[in-house]
Amino acid sequence: MNKNSVYIETYGCQMNFADTELVMGILKTQGYELAKQIEDANIILLNTCSIRDNAEQKIYSRLEHLRGIKRRKSGTVIGILGCMAERLRKNLIEEKKVVDLVVGPDEYRRLPEFIDTAFSGEKGIGVKLSRTETYDDINPYREDGLSAFISVMRGCDKFCTYCVVPFTRGRERSRSLNSITDEINNLSARGFKEVTLLGQNVNSYNDGGNDFADLLAASAKIDKQMRIRFTTSHPQDLSGKLLNTIAEHDNICNYIHLPVQSGSNRILELMNRTYTIEHYLKLIDQARAIIPGVSFSTDIIAGFPTETEDDHKMTLDVMRKVRYDGAYMFKYSAREKTKAYEMADDITDEIKGRRLNEIIDLQHEVSYEINQSMIGKEEVLLVEGNSKKSDEFLAGRTDTNKMVVFPKAEGISEGDYVKVKISRATSGTLFGDVI
Ligand code: SAH
Ligand code: SF4
Ligand code: F3S
């Protein structure tokens, strides 16, 4: 075993996955090896998420398991990175003796230093947030592949009242447009076919001279064969300029993740989401007019404090009006430090669960209907590889982010664009044949 061999597990959002690549980039240049198996590592890092209580519980049970590994192999360093590190700081070390290292999202440059501290027998703690750190100059470590995530900004200034992200990721700051386009250029040269530009709130990207529409346009021009995706869009900053930019470039995908959170204006106000449902629906209409065929997905929270049965019905109502192609749906989870934490978490778990199920059922119904209506249509897919269920089928995604499974055919492989005709559909998957 190499003395410094690192194994990293990543939890949470795509930004955490992108951060793990940054961390691997930093460690690689400092001479660390990246272990493929946890048994081969003497440094085990968990890049963690704090968004809901159950995300943190997952990490606690993982730590119990790692305690066993550490017992068998003394000298193993165990570290917590990411949002839980930032939220719990030294409490994490005091409560969980198995943890040697706690490093938050803005201190990854100093990770090698903290690892040394841990090896010397002390605890390594780095949890300062920064107003300027963007890791602009760090080369993330990526295996060759088809699709890459690029963080274009960090932090969030929106302070939705339920959300812990502004506390774990700090203030909003953007990378320079040039460093991002350089990175896309390199990915294109390596054969990547898709990049997803990431930010908690990408629409408010601003590097001092360029806004997000400028960044999208510059990214799209680099390689016309490369698909450009982006997430997450906040309804407050989805400008007409941005919508027009998406429409003008064929390789910017016609898919917008536009979380609505709730259908009730009263709840939206309590959430500090800064838009009304009327404004939100108008935006959807405007986007559909400018980008024909655009698809939408959303995030929804069930059981925010004081949510009534009527508020909940308004959420279902908005889902029926918009007819989202997909949705990420959650039970409200009270998070310390947030404004909503001061409100009573007064919706019982049972009611949250029932409302969430109604939301999930409705979304399945809508997804099924939308997918059924695609039967007979022709779609261009980027082939991603074998289908999950069978090696005799390939799977690829449409521009609008729908997965299509089709029988293997001569001369078609991963990374190709193919045209298929949709023949069958479930709520989650489309099936088709190459034409
Ligand atoms: N920046 C993005 C995503 C933030 S986290 C955005 O603004 O949409 C992803 C989703 O988790 C949020 O959209 C929200 O639906 C959900 N979420 C955040 N905090 C939550 C909480 N305390 N309880 C339940 N769901 C939450
Ligand atoms: Fe959280 Fe709101 Fe920021 Fe999204 S926009 S990360 S939900 S505070
Ligand atoms: Fe979780 Fe942090 Fe992302 S809280 S959702 S990992 S920004």
C-alpha cells in the first residue's frame, strides 16, 4: 500500500461531485494516489451534504462502518469534507471520535496540510468560508468520459428560509468566463460530448463583465458537437436574454430545471422565494414561446411550516398547469440557523408523507402522459452506453433530458448522435428504434 492513497465518497448535489474532482486534482498534484477500492486507501474522505436531516444521517451510519475499518487498520485517516464539515465544524470531531479531519468547501487548497496534521496525530480543521475562492486555476481530475460537470460559481445569496446552503457554501461568487471556456476547450479535445454548467443559482452568474447568457453563448460556440446543459435556474433571474440565447444555439439543451418549491403564494413568501405563482407561470409561458419544445423539471417541498391542505392543493394545481417532465420531491426538514428553523415545524411527519406521496403520484401520472404522447416522434440522442437492464440495448438522452433505450445496431456506440423513433414509453423511460 502506498503511504498516501486516498479514497473519496461523494454525497449530495452535482456541485459536490464537481468539488470531489477539484479535491482529487489538488491531491494528485501533491503526489497522492487515488485508490479505486476503499481497502487500498489509508485516507478515506466523505464529501458530505447537509440539505436535509436524512442526508446527514446517512453519513453518521457510514461513519459507524468506517469505525470498523479504522479498527482493523490503525493509522487510517478519516475525513469529512463538504457541507456537513462546514455546518458542524469541530462538533463533528468532538462527537465522532473516528473523524480526524473536517474541511469545508472553501478550504480544499489546504487539504494536504490538514491531512499532514491528521497523520501527526492531531485533528485537522479547516472551515473558513471565503468571499473570493473559486478554484479558477485548479485543474479538476477527471477520468475520460462523455459528460462533465463544471462549477461556474460557488455559494448562494438567496437565503430561502428553509435552506442551509448559504451557510455551508457562503457568499455567491463566479469564476471567470475565460477559465471556464478554456476548461470546455480541453474537454472537447479529450472527446467529451456534454458539459453541465453548475451553480446553486446559475442565472446570477456574473464575472464582472459577463452574465450567464454570455457564458452560455461562449460555451456553445466552442464545439457545436458538444451539448451544453446547466443547473439550477432560479425563477427570479431567468431573463429574456437567457431564453433567447438558449433558443439561438442548437447545442444548448432545451431543458430548464426551474424549482417552484410550492404552489401557494403565502408559502412562497414565507420561503423568501421572491416570486409569485403568477410570475412563475408567466415565465414558463414565455420560455415555451421562445424555445419551442422546451422541457421543465422542478423541486417541490411538502409540509413547509404552516402549510395547509389548501396550500398543498395549490402545489398539485401548479404541477397540473406546468406539466413538468420531471421533479425532485422532498419532505420539509428543519435546518438549524435557517429562518424557517425559528418557525414551528408543525406539519406532522405523517401528513408530510401523505402530501409528498400525492405529489409523487401526480408527477408519475404527468410524466407517463407526456412520455406516451411522444410515441411515434423522432428524437436525436447522445448515446451514453449500454442500457442499465440489458447489454443488448443502448441508452441515450434527448436534448430535453429524457432517457431512451433502443436495440444495439451495427456501427453505433457511446458518444454517437443517433436518430430514433419512439415506439413505447413508461413514466421513466422511452423506448425506440434507430432510423
Ligand atoms: N439551488 C437550488 C437547489 C438547492 S438544494 C435551488 O435553489 O433550487 C435542492 C433542493 O432541495 C431545493 O430546491 C429544495 O427543494 C430542497 N431543499 C432545500 N432545503 C430543504 C429543506 N430544508 N427541506 C426539504 N427540502 C429542501
Ligand atoms: Fe438554497 Fe434557495 Fe440558494 Fe437554492 S436558491 S441554494 S434553495 S438558498
Ligand atoms: Fe447538499 Fe451542500 Fe449540495 S448541502 S445539496 S451538498 S450544496
